[in-house]
Amino acid sequence: MTKTIISPSKYIQGPGELSNLSSYTTQFGHHAFIIADKFVTSLVGKTIAGSYAGREDRYTLETFNGECSKKEIQRLSAACKSQNADVIVGIGGGKTCDTAKAIGHYNHKPVIVAPTVASTDAPTSALSVIYKENGEFDEYLMLPLNPSFVIMDTKVVAAAPARLLVAGMGDALATYFEARATKRANKTTMAGGYVTEAAIVLAKLCYQTQIAEGLKAKLAAEKHLVTEAVEKIIEANTYLSGIGFESGGLAAAHAIHNGLTILEETHQKYHGEKVAFGTLVQLILEDAPKEEIEEVIAFCLSVGLPVTLADLGVSEINEEKLRKAAELSCADGETIFNMPIKVTPELVYAAIVTADSVGHYYQSRYR
Ligand SMILES: [Zn+2]
């Protein structure tokens, strides 16, 4: 029974870290191929240029078009080849980082990711989530290695809208419950083996950090301040949740997220916001203790994460559509089969509708 835990070689976090970028990329060679979308370039372009002042030949900054699709990965890979780059850098959101990882993989080059938000736990993983050009989930691209370096500039992260940090809390909220389910079911993880004790401990710390620091971090992030709580939440959303999901296992929460992408109304919501509701659905599906469900819902309500379908933008409950979402959650190869119970689309549909009712119940109680 082989147990495996994987991680990036180096995780770097602190205010102003992006201004040290050139010192990190030069550890891998002469030329860095950097991708960032237009918006991120307008935010950090000067910082990047400042980092490479007097060494402008050492980097290329290419604009990312915004979708981590096969077409965009091919386009940027070709640009990377033409620059003869030694290292690929992705600066931006989850899709930018995932695209950088895919480019590094296809070009056999090391990858550095520098997320400008802490809205998902994708950055540290050896995984890219590929989307269709219309925004629907396409497939997971499994990579042989994690990114070499992950750099979190907490000042940049705190400058982003607080809703993104909260979405990251939603993604991180699922981590422990999915890892726990995977371990209980004795299933293997994306790390390629059974769950280590280390991964479970990191996943649990991730959850405990959300409960203890989430609200404080949200309130500071709304004023774009870097406090100790913000630092802890950024680390939990990115590093703890990253190792936790990858080496601890994904289960129902993420599969339900994938199913919900079939509902067009949810496309306006962030990954982590849908995963938060997916977490609630998983807890109903596995019949978790009432106290646990209450703690999760109270947390979601305190930071403003969705607990009902209406919160996700689904104003009208359409049985046929919800049954389709449930079916998609149970597609072949989905992580929902890491649950320690026998899952069927019928059970998932019942859990989605019940989670919605439970969410409404507590919403009216806490108001
Ligand atoms: Zn996620």
C-alpha cells in the first residue's frame, strides 16, 4: 500500500515578494517566459520591469487571453519556444497559473507560479484544469511534477477584491472533508498513492484556519490590509489546501462543483463559491453530524459564501436541470467515487435539493 505526498519545491510568501522575481527566475537560467493577462499586467507590470531593471533581455512578458483552454496553451507554447526560455512564469489567477504549468509541461521547462489572488488552491498542484472555450469544464491535465516555486506576494493578494480571498476560503473549506472521505474510503489521490498522515494533518489545519481566521481576514481584506489573519488565510487557501487536496484527495464537493457548471446561472460565480456549496452537499450526502454542518454553514454565512442555490444565482429550481447536474457529478472517473458510500445520481440530486433547504433554514435563523 503505497502512500504518497507531493508539493512544490519551494513555497515563498510575503508582502512585496514579486519585486524579487528576477532573483528567483535566474536560478533556472537566462530567460524567463512570463504570462499575465492584460489586467494583471496593468497591476504588476511595473514591478516586474523593476525587478529586471538593467537585465531586460532576461524576460519576455506575453499576454494571456483569459481562458485555460487547449487552444490558448498551444498558442503560448509556440511563443515560448520562439523565445528559447529556460523557465515559465505564470502571474495572475488560477487559470493563468494552470496555463503556465501546462506550457512548462509541454516544453519540458521548470515552472514558477505567482498567484495575484488566493481564490483557489490550484497553484501548488501538479494539475491544470482545462476549460472549454465557452467556460465549461473540459478535463484535468495531470502533470508529472508540481511547479518548482510558488510565490505569494501578500500585498498584491490583499489589493485584490476581498470576494476572491473569500472564494479561496470556499475552495479550502472543502479540502479537509474531501481528504477525510478519501481516507475513509481507502482510495488513492492525485499524488498517486494512498493518503499520508501528513496530508490529513495539513488538510485539518487548513479547515481550522478557515474557522479561526476567515472572518478576520475577510474584514481586513475588504480594506486591502495585510494582517496576520490575512497571511494565515493566504497560506491556508494556497499551500495547506493545495497539498491537502492533491495528496489528501478530492471527493464529492469538487465533483458537485463540476456538475453545477452545467447550470449557466452559476458561471458568474467563482470556483470556490461553488465548491463551498458543494461542500455542504457532500456533508448532506455523507450524513455528517449536525454540529459539523452547523459550523460549516455558520462560517459560510459569516464570510458570505453561498449556502443555497439562489446564492449561486439559480433563482428557479428546475428538477430536470438539477438531475442533469447530479448526473454530471457522477460521470465516469469523477472524484465523487472517492466517497466512502455508494453514490448514485439519485442520491446526489437528493443531497443538492436538501443542502439547498438546509441552507435556507439556517439563513432565516441567523438573520
Ligand atoms: Zn478547487
